[in-house]
Amino acid sequence: MAVALRILDDGAWISVNDHREVSVSELWRFVDPTFCACTLPDMVVENFIEVGVDGRTVEVRVYGQCIACGEKSTTEWLPVGRIVDGEFRDIDRESVLAPTGVTEHQE
Amino acid sequence: MPTDVENWKSEVYGNEIRDHLLEFAEQGWDSIPEDEHDEWFERFKWWGLYHQRNGQESYFMMRIGTPNGVLTPGQTEVVAEVADEYARGPADNPIFGDGYVDWTTRQSIQLHWIKLEDIPEIFDKLESVGLSTQQACGDSWRNIVGCPVAGKDKHEHVDALPVAMELNEEYKGNEDHSNLPRKWKVSVTGCREGCGQGDINDLALEPATKEIDGDEVKGFNIRVGGGLSRNEPRLARDIDVFVTPEQAPEVSGAISALFRDNGDRENRYNARIKFLMDEWGPEKFRNVLQEEYVDYELETAGEDLRSEYSYNSGYANGGHSDHVGIHEQPDGNYYVGLDVLVGRMGVDDTKELARVADEYGSGEVRVTQRQNVIITDVPEEKLDALKSEDLLEHYSPDPHPFMRGSVACTGTEFCSLSIVETKNRQVRYARWLKENVELPEGVEDFHIHLSGCTASCAQPQIADVSLRGMKTRKDGEPVEALDIGLGGGLGENPNFADWVAQRIPVDEVPGAIENLLANFEDEREGDETFREFVERTDEEALADLVEPEETSYEDPMMHNTKMTWYPYADDDSMDASPAPTDGEGNSLQADD
């Protein structure tokens, strides 16, 4: 089933099948030594840059700032949800996000 | 590859959106196909409708464009009536109640909680008095800004109001200019004080004089490519062109066409003309304009008046820093500028504004870029009676500097982009500062602008104290926070604020401002202004002057207000949202 993934309103949110699913202002933790020097960056999401899908996992690249060290950068692909039966299901984004690689570019 | 938005625009855009919009309104919210929401909400912007944020589905922000901020007699009353009847949501704002009007930094009007089904009636009411939402948002000519007292300023160089109105007439609904790569913000100013804020617009017409065939001709110099958004602020660049008032519409259209044809339609982040100007530079820009878009030989720039600019400048050079107060017009009448704290006015007060403007003035009201309003054409003999009106107790022509200096964007109350709560917070800040903090002697202008994100709708980079939404952790818990910038301002040599303190928890910001002002007072030389003080102080030393700390100020909105359906609702959880609703406001969730 085709899934429509979009970034809208100046990178403010991710639309999945015309529903607003993920928004700026969330705090995400993930492991990425290239983002900043922190062992576990604690990043406020400021702008969505790209959205794509890896199998059933919806992934994004975002611009944000680590609130621990202040570094501003763009992330690698990070998972934000899964497509199950054609519908978006949130993953727990308050836990540590684990990049899965891949990603078919959609936007 | 063109973006989805460009593809949608190529299918239906501009004036033709209206028919679809009215049809959807007639049939109700559910008639918009679920898999077409994104495209229609993108298109509705062109008609001034912006879908409110997550948790508020089916409700819209409606923006009404008032060219140059002018509301002609009778229009303010209709705005108040529309807000009263249609802009009431399912929950109250604890400071502003239920039903209010926002005066914006682009001299426009914003109403919230508008239901799709009410739009035809609202359009009828607005259009019956010549008001419109056309192109108030979307990728085209936005509301044209300028000196709000154009034609009523004793010292202005040239009355630019007829030019602003002609541009509005020519380029609103103009099919050749209705689908641009991105928004197109235009400023036209003829005054000596720079209150059109041309430096932060895509296209700026600024007052100038040019000797042509031995005659001193008054007109405008042109600058292009200013803007504050997305961590990429730019000052408009001088393209070395002078136009007479008669030439202004043609050349402005030529520049808009250049943007239409050359702006980036494949990457919306790179689409604003400031990025084209980055790539081309002013010289190439002028050459392309001359060779491909204008039939006559452009004049080089004339002598400008920038050394006199005072508006939002942070300097005390004798000119106005805003339009608050009572000032004589050239015809002997007066204009009375009223301070509207963070630009928000309840519907009853807006009705009163309309009545008072009609009773004491001509009925005209004008909106400023500092979110204030001006009653014009008041005869001298009526001034005392006007000053005794209750309305002026709350919206003072002589407010406390912390009230006068406050500007705030919409914030997480309604906006998808914002990271923090803004309007109510800036009200709380201003009230606390007024009660608890002394300004150094003689400081009457002190501007604090609070913007919820980097879109910069509150124009934070050009304030004495710039506040921008962020997040941090406090005692391990995520809380709303603000970056603090200092020393921004316009004037002859405009400068964007330096962000000297990052991620300050929102409850420590008033303490930071209190300490900053105390440090300023200690180190101030003579009667220098805050901006002058910042300019002679290096960035590291400035950061040391900002000492965030908790005070008696308490912030009830420390949590993630973006994760609520409405931050002020009794039950603010997303699950408690009644949205979407039908035309009567009844929840449709059971049907979803």
C-alpha cells in the first residue's frame, strides 16, 4: 500500500497519509558520535529536513540542537514510527532512538 | 524535482481556490477528502486560512490583509463583529478570554478558531466593507507594509500610501504574480524614521531623492532580499535603483516576475529571494532586472534618508521608536497611538476601539509593525475627552516601557511551528518586570520580542532583548526554554542580535533580564542607550551580564505546551481535544 510522506509548514511536522504525526519541539535521544561530542545527544527537534521509509519504518533527518552541549546539526536517519496495516504507529520517541540505516527517499 | 507543494500549486492555485473553498464550506469539514487534506490546507493559505496545529483540526487561523495597516472607517467594527461571532473556540484563554483580535507585526489581523463552515458568511461580511483575506498567506504578494501614519506624518519625505495602495490593487489577484516560489513580503515607506522596516522584507521601497534632468525628484531606492526566518536572517541588499512613485508599480512587478522565474521551486527552504540574492549578488540582480524585465533604463539609487532612521533602532536620535503617543498631523489634527500588549485585544475592546475612533477621529484605525493601533484624525479639542475613555486605561498612549516594548508571536497556543508558549508568557513577563524591575534613568524604550521558533514572526533579532523558543532540562525534566539575544535593532546601520545565552529555562528569564538591566545600569556610560552599550561590549562580556535565576516569577507553562491540544484547557491532553468539530462545534471524533 502506498504511503504518502511529507514535510510541511517550513519543516514543522511530518504528514503521513495526510495526518499530522510528528512535530517539532520534541526532545530526542540517540547515539551518533558525528552529531555532537555527547555520548547520548539530547536534541530538540527544530526542523524536519527529509522523510523516508525503510521497509515499514518511517525515518526522518532533522535539524536540531543538543541541549546538553549546544551543538546544532542535522541528524542521520532516525526512526519515528512504523506503518502497520497502512496506518502510522508512533514508536516511543522518549526512549533512545536507534537508527536502522536504509531509507527510500520520499520528499 | 518540484516539491509536492509546487505540484499542488500547478494543479489549482490562486483565485480559483476560492470556489473550492466555498464548496467545501458549504458541504462541511468531512467533505474534504481525507487523502487531500495536505494539499487543500496548503492552498487555503492563499485565501488567508491556516489550519491550526495538531489537536485543533478543523479550526483555522484567518488572516485579514490591511494594506499599510489602514482600516478605513467602518472596517474595525466589522472585524470586531466577525471575531465576536465566529472566532470563539472550545476553550478560553486565561488572560484574553474567549474571542479576541490579534494585530500582527505585518500590520494585519489574525483571528483564531475559525470553522470552515462559517467562511462564506465571514467573507461576505468582510468584503461588504472592502476587507479581504486574499493572499494573506501562501506563495504570493503578502500584505504590503509601510509607515502606518503615511500621509499623516508631519515630517515625511513623501506620502507612500498611494504607492502601497496601488501595489495592492495591482498585485492582489494578479494571475501573473499569484504563484511565486515562496512568500513575497513588500515594504513601501516614505517617512524619515524607517518604520516600514524595509531591511527585513523581500522587496523594500525606501524614501530617497534623485537629481534627474536637473530636477530634485522624490521617490524610492530599492532594496531586495531581507528576511529573518530559519536561522538565516538577511538584511535587504541595495540594488542601486531609484524609482519615482509613478515607476514603483512597474518596477516592483518586474522584480516579482524575476523572482517568479528564477526562485528555487525544488527546495522550499531555499526558495525565498534572499537565497537568490546570496547566489547572484546585487550587481547581477540589477543586470538581470534591467536586461530581462524592465523596458526603460533604470536610474541609479538616489540619496537616501537612512541616517535619520529611528524606528526599532535602539538609538535615541530624536525620531520615533514606535507610534505610541499623541502626535500632530500636518492638517492640525492628531493621531493617537495606543499600546496593545503583545498585539492581542478582546472583542469587546475592539468594538470599543471602533466606537472611540469613530467618535473622536474619522473612524480610521491603523495597525503598526509593533502590534499596536493608532486612532487618526482627532481634533485637538477632543483629545482630553479621548484620553479619559476607559479604553485608553488598558491600551495606553503613555504605557510603561516594559508594556510598550513587548512583542510576541502566536506561539504553541495555535501554531505548528512554535516550540514554546509566547503571548501569555510575554504578558506575564511584562507585568512581572513592571512590578519588580527599575529601568535605568531615562530609558523609555526597551524592546523585548518573544518568538516561539526560528520563523521569527515576532522579529526577535531586532529587539534590545531577543527571546527565541527552545527546550532544556531542569532537574532532569524537559522544560520550555528561551535563547537570549542582545543588541539587535534597525536604524542607519541595522544589526541582528547576538545570541549570548542559550536555553534558559523560561522561569529564569525574568531574573536574567532583571540582572542584565542592573548590570547595564552599573556599567552604563552617560545616557547611552542599551543598544549603544551592547555595541561597545564584547560578546563574552555580554554573556556574563545575563545571569539567569529564579525569582518570584512563576511560570505555569513550563511543560511541553506543544503536546497539549490547547495549553489552557482544564484537561489539556491530546485525547481530550474535541477536534475535529462540525460547523456547530460538535465533536466529530466519534465518527472518525
